Amino acid sequence: MAKYSETVALEDKTAKGKRIMDLLEPGTGERVTGRLAELDADLPRLITDYAFADVVGRPGLDIRTREMLTVAALTAMGTAQGQLEFHMRGALNVGVSREELLEVVIQMAVYAGIPACMNGITAYRAALSARGGPGQ
């Protein structure tokens, strides 16, 4: 059984993770954790507490820089199109310009190959379109 202080710490960490998720796209923290909780009650904490509170929430890099790095990694992976589009929208929401975002994708052509870059461009267009901008 968890002690009160451990429970409070977990709740604080979960809240921090959700706040970071909401910086990327408002409402994401509740939406994602709700959908994950439908599958398993502990699953949301893996995302909110570890990925967002513990890793993304670390000092040393600002959220803008972290999102550019995330977009680069997801572009290079080439296997997580939905996550790539989400993090592209998130990058734009935390101050990365459209031009900077496109440059991140283009840079990946050198390190991950042209197919990864082209998939990144597809995600870039989708992210712009989802935000109401021209995605063409």
C-alpha cells in the first residue's frame, strides 16, 4: 500500500505530465490518459509520469527545443506517423516556426534518407492542415 506522501507525489507527477502534454495541444493530457485508462488503469502513468513529467519535464532544454528533437527522431524513425503529426502540431504550438519545422524534416533526409524525409513532409502538411493552415 502506498503511503500518503507517495500518492501525493504520484499525483503531482501525473499533473505535471498532463500540463506538459497540454502545452503541446490543449486537452491532450485528459484525452490521452482517458483513452489509455480504458485499457489499463496504470497505463496512463507510463505516459504522463515517465515520458512527460520525468523526461520531457527535465531541466536543461526548453520545450521548444525538445519538440524539435522529437520531430527529428520521429521523422528518422519513419514508423510513428500519428505521433509525428501530433508532435509537429505541438512544436508549432510551443513556438517553432513553420520554416524551422520544415528544416528539421529536410535535415533528416541526410541522416535517415529521402523516404523518411518524404514521410515527414506528408506529416508536416497534415499538421499544418489540422491547424487550419495550407497543408499543400
